[in-house]
Amino acid sequence: METTDITYRILTIADYDELYSLWNQVEQTKRALNPVDDTLEGITHYINRNPTTCFAAVSKGKIVGAILTGHDGRRAIIHHLCVHPNSQRMGIARTLVEKAEVALKKEGIQKIFGLVFKDNETANSFWERMGYSLRTNLNYRNKSLNDAVPTGE
């Protein structure tokens, strides 16, 4: 597949089934999914709240990559950057991140963060190359308000 075969567009809720299928084909993304936030209802809420900052990479009519990015008015977070294994190492992830960064800047956002599993060396190397620094002076803490959402390790 040539990179010229790839087009990029805003992700919509109509993409959900294909998006969910993509996530489940990439082991590191699949492991990050949760049974509430990543349902049709959860993603509908997310995309409705962030209609201009989520993107799909499309080749031959199929989504081969996607990024969910949202913000709270001050800071942005990148969720589920994912590229199909057969389409990796073609610049798709880089382009998706760049498109999200431009969209966030247009909305006045000045800082972005993302969460990456410590043992995901490929993703951690990618984010380093993209200019995202590792914060070692913070602890990430979370609390689930729904028993169906795991709290993590």
C-alpha cells in the first residue's frame, strides 16, 4: 500500500463498528479498551464532545488508522491512536497526530498529554520521536466511578 493511497478525514460515530474492529486487531490498543467508555454509547459521547479533533486514515474505503483526541478547554489528551498492523510504518500515525495537534491548536489548546503502557516500547519510542516528553515527576492516579470500568494496575 502506498502512502498516497491514504486519505484523512474527521472520525464520526458512523465509523464506530469499523473503528472498534480496528482497535481489536491491534493488541496494545485492545488491551486499553474498557467495557463502558469504548462502547457505541461511550464513543458517541466522546465524539459529540470532540467533533473536530478525532481523525480516521482511510485506504480503499476502509479505516486503517484512527486517533481519538479531546480536551477540557485547557489540556488535551490523546486516546487510542491506532494503525492496523498491515499499515504501520507508513507515516499514518505521525499524520494522525499532526492533524489532531493542528485541530487542537485551532481550539486554543496549548498542551497535550497521552498515556502509554510502560512496556509498549514501540509506542513509547514513537511518542519520543514525535516530541512528547516523558513526565517522571508525576503519578497518574485514577478512580472508577463505574464498577464495570477497571481501575487498572
